[in-house]
Amino acid sequence: MHYTPRGIDVDTNGLVWTALAGSGDLASFDRKKCKVLIGPTASGQHCPEGWTIYSIPGPGFKGTEAKSDWYYVNWVDRLNTLGLGANVQVVLGTGSDSLKLYKPDTKEWVVIQVPYPMGFYTRDIDGRIDDPKTGWKGRGLWASTETRVIWPAEGRKGQTPQMVHFQIRPDPLAK
């Protein structure tokens, strides 16, 4: 069962991507796979063959197919701002202090976990390249850690929103 799309983004190949909050999956839609595009049978439910579902890694609720995380929104890294390649899908693991990254070219998942005790309850993300000449140091993802009710996070009532900057070194010893 796959449901509750929360955000939609489009990659450079024209694929539409959405995180499915209710089932904990990532979905893509490729219009080129549709047999019917116009006419009386183009009802909005006419192209199931255009959808591909990718299971997001992580724990689920016992006895169900539902993930225990809440994937609030997704974002496509079209410009390789994180250094993992163009069109990497970034799913915000709102309930797990993480970003779940899907690399469509290799069909691999990369999980970036924000360590405790910082807490990371994100609802927004964007990439930025400040200086392309400096390699990984001049690029990265920026995410807010905030919501209407930030108080359940570390720091409790009165905690203010924060920004988190994600960068990936090409190797652990990169300078």
C-alpha cells in the first residue's frame, strides 16, 4: 500500500519524484512509459505503468508495511551540490534525524544521520554551490531543523530553529 505524497520535485530527465509519507516509500513517475496520454480514457488513473516504487531503508511498525519514520518532503539534487551525482533524491527523514539519499544511477541508498544530542527535525532543504572552484568545500545542502512544535527536541521549550549544513568529502582524508 503506497499513499500520502507530501512533496513533488522533477529531475533533469523529466521524472517526477515524491516521498510517500504514509507508506515510507519513494516514488517516481515517468510519463514516457504511459500508453495513453490524451483522450477520453486519460482519466488521471490511466498510467500505473509510469510509476516505480522504491522502499526507503529503515525500521517499520511491527505487523504492517508502514515505516516508523515520517517522510515529510523530498528534494532532487539536480546540480550535484552534495557530490553524489546529479539527480540524487533527498528524502527528509523527519522522525529519524536523517536524510535518506537515493542514487538513481546505481539504485543505492545513502543515509546521513545527524548525531544525538543535536536533534534534527527538518521540513525544508536546498542545495547551494558557493564556489565551484573549491570542490566539496564550496558546496553542500542546507536544511532547517524547526517546526511549529520544536520543543520535543533536545533543548525543550524555548529552543529556536537552526540550520544544518551537510557536506560530503570525496574521501575521508580530503582537505
